[in-house]
Amino acid sequence: MGPPLFDRIAVADWSASASPKTGPDSIWIAVVEDGSCTLSNPPTRRVALAEMAALAEPGRRTLLGVDFSLGFPSGTAELAGLVGVPWAALWSHLGASITDDEQNRNNRFDVAQRLNYLMATSRQRPQRPAGPFWGCPPSKANASLTTTKPNRAQGWPPEWRIVEQQLRSDGRRPFSCWQLLGAGAVGSQSLVGIAALERLRQILGRRLAVWPFDTGLDTPSVTDLVVAEVWPSFWDVTVPIGVVKDAAQVEATARRLTHLDASGELQALFRPRIDEGMESTVVDEEGWVLGVVGSGN
């Protein structure tokens, strides 16, 4: 067993709140280093992004797990008319399209509506059905984006990524990245989260690597900050009375990943078993959840 891969491990629970917020259903970041855990509860994504950037210290390797989807189901970027490697094209589009100010005011519903429109237009449909993004306040609803889940139209990207199909086959219940609003929804967090990480990529350049997009399905090579998608609900967490669930989950997840790193087991999680023919879809567009080992998980 060799030395740990990382000097410290951080886990962030994200939020798409449209105003500054702390406490339940807000951003929580846990950083485990040398056996101790530091918790922060930044009120805005701007503050959280600054904390993430500070984790990239030259000469120190940090793993940052984030609890939102880093990619969308296969075919999304192409259907939206985005050119290039699908994940990078979508990240670039969201980084340029999503506005997110110092008070958390953002335009995620407008961007989702526009993506819906682009995907419908690319199919040259005489009648453009709403979706695949859905879930918004009534004031944001229109012909392309609805408050409730529409019937899925033929030709839309799948509802689930490959990793979510794996989770579902294992009896788990992940939410679809297309759902933007409602209890448990993750779509909004993914839109504003990817946009934030794209800005972080512009700041850090090669000092940041996103697994598995930049690294392939392998142990990341030397870099200051490695970002990976995590799902804290994957592991059972005991939430003490009076403790915010999100805070307990990020700390427990960061500590578990730290333990796996110390024992040499973390390396295998970067190399999940993917069915033949699906690796390029995972690496080029959809991404994966660190901790899901793949077929037979």
C-alpha cells in the first residue's frame, strides 16, 4: 500500500438558492486534513467559489467532491447544437450563459428554457414540446419550460445517465438532472454548479482536473485540485440531534473518502467497471459518481 493520493479531501453540498442563505438547504463545505474536519457554510456561491479556489495550493493535492451532476445524459450537447467534446461544450455554454451575482440572483430557469428550445429546434419539430428540463415557478413557465413533468418526447436525450441507471438497478433513487424544482431536485444545482466550476477552471487552468473528463477512468495524475462528483446519500449517515443534515453528510463523506484513501481503497473508485462501449460516453459527456464501482456494484 502506497501513500495516500491526497493531502486533504473536501466535500461540498451545493445550493441553487436565489438569495444568500445559510443553515438547512444551503451550501456546506467540509475539509478533512490531518484527521480534523473544518466545516464552512458560505451564504453565496461567490463566497463558496472563493473557498474552493483557495483549496488549490501548489504542491498540495486536494480532492473536492461536489454533490451535483457534472454532466448530462448522452446526446444533450449535440441536440442543443453545441460543438466540440460534449462535456466541455456544455460547460462552456453554461459558464457563458448563467449569470450568478454576489447575492445569488441567477437566470438558471431562462437558460434551461433556452436549452429546451434549442433541443426542440434542432429536431425541426413543427410543434415543439416542452422539456426535457422541467420544474419552475409559474412566472417562468412557457411553451418550452413547464412547472410539472411533461410527457417525454421521442428523440430527447435519456432521462438518466448511465451511472444513474446503475444506481437505480441497485435499488437507489437518484433524481433526474432534468428536474429543476421540487424536493430533492438536482437540476438547478447542476446548472449553477457547472457554471461555477467552469469559472474555477478559467481561474486555475491546468492546476484543476475534473474526473473523469480530464483524467479518464483512472487515478488522477499530479495536480493541485481534482474535482469529482459524489453522492452523499450513497453512504448511510447518522445525523446527530440539532445538526443540519447537509453538514453531517458532507463531513461524513469527506471522512469516509479520507479513510478509503489512507487504506489504499480510494484508487479503485477512480476505475469503475463500465460496460464495453460505454466508456467514451462516460468520459466525454456524462461523467460518473465517485463511489459507484460500476456493473455489479
